[in-house]
Amino acid sequence: MTETTSSPRTHAGFTAAACLFHGFSDPTRLAILQRLSEGEQRVVDLVNHLGLPQSSCSKHLACLKDCGLVTSRAQGRASVYSLTHPELLHRLFASADELLDATGEAVALCDNYGALTLHPTVPSTEETA
């Protein structure tokens, strides 16, 4: 996706990249990935650390696993989750932090993709009257 790439991306390549970033587009999935960057975790560990319902946590883990970002292994009756490519995700998160620092986190204010699009506010009855 950068000019230093040896060959230009095709439309299909940009579609795959957009799908990858869509996988990162949820704050809960990012929190799970960040926690997994510290080491293997069971669902119960993630639920306790992140304060999520077990069903929500499992749903996000299934998404991350389908995307190839997370893997799991059985440990007794539990599944233990880990990052598939921890070194690449560490570099991606570091680059994202750099870009957010460079842009002053302007993306959070963006009308199209900013914070309000993640959790839109519901207008009060006074505003709709």
C-alpha cells in the first residue's frame, strides 16, 4: 500500500486491505488484539480484563480468527487465544500510533469515520421537537 511496495496493488489488493482494516474497525476487537499482544488469553481472562459479556467476547474472537489475526488451541475445556502474527501486529499498532500522533488524531473528528460514527448520540426529545 506504500510507494516502497515492489508492485502496485490491484483493485482486489485494495479490497483485501480494506477488509483487513474493517476487521480493525471495532474498538472491542482492537482492545482484544491489544490484550493478546501481551500473551495468550482464555476467553474468561479477556471477559474479566475488558469487562465484556462472554458472548460478545467470543463473537469478536471468532471474527478475528476468521480474519486470520488470532489462533486458538485447546487447554482442557477452555480455548487459549493468541495472535497469529504478533510481530506484524506490533509494527502495525506502532505505525498507527505514529500516524495518530502526526495527524493529531483528526480521524476521531472526521464526519465520515470519526468517533461519533462508532457510537452516534441519540437526539434528545427537545432537539427533535
